[in-house]
Amino acid sequence: MKKLIKNGTVVFEHEEKKVDLLIDGEKISAILAPGSYEGEAEIIDAEGLYVMPGTIDPHMHLGLYKPLGDAFRYDTPRQAVGGLTTLINYHRGKGNYFETVREAIDFACKMFGIPSCDIKLPKDLGRRRACINSQI
């Protein structure tokens, strides 16, 4: 079923504007003038609220101060409530980064379920470090 987020102030890249958002599945299907949609939809009234894209934390260390599984279970729900939709985790493990990080995430997902926000991993971390070190 479609959802209509109405009466909210939507934060765009260069402005804030009062509009209605029509959501179809997991995607915004239309940005509409307030009150102009006449179809069927579940209504979400955002009067007095801001509607904005989720935030991205580009540098996290899940599992640095507690086991990675606990970070998945307890930290990612708190981050999602605060508006975080994606994080880029810099894993610190023993051994080769590219081997240990996959093992850690696979283990955490198996034991504790999927985290509450998307987790990305820097694919070219080793190459970037080598490049930076050679320029110093």
C-alpha cells in the first residue's frame, strides 16, 4: 500500500519546503503540492515536523569497545532512532582486514540478526593507506 507523508517540512539540498511525499514500496514516487493527492494511501501526518533523508556516518568503529555482536544488537537500533540509515564501519581485527571483517560481520548477523541500519565497508582501505603513506 502507498503511504503519503503530508504536512511536513521537507529538507532538500538547498531549501526547506512544505510538500507531501508519496511513498510506493520503499521509494519516493512523487513530491506533491500539499493536499493535492487524491488517491488511496496510508496517511502519515508530519505537521510541525521535518522530513529529511537518513544520515550517513562515514567513519564508525563498531566492535571497538564491545563485541561486534553487541554493537549490532544494541548500538545500531539507537543509531537508527537518531536518523542514521547507513554507517561505514572500520573494523579492527586480528590478521588480514579483508578476511577478518567479513568473518566478524557474518558471525554477528548469524548470531544476532541483521543490524538496524546499513553497514558499508571501505573496499580499498589498504590501497588508500599505501597511497597516503607514499606521499608523506
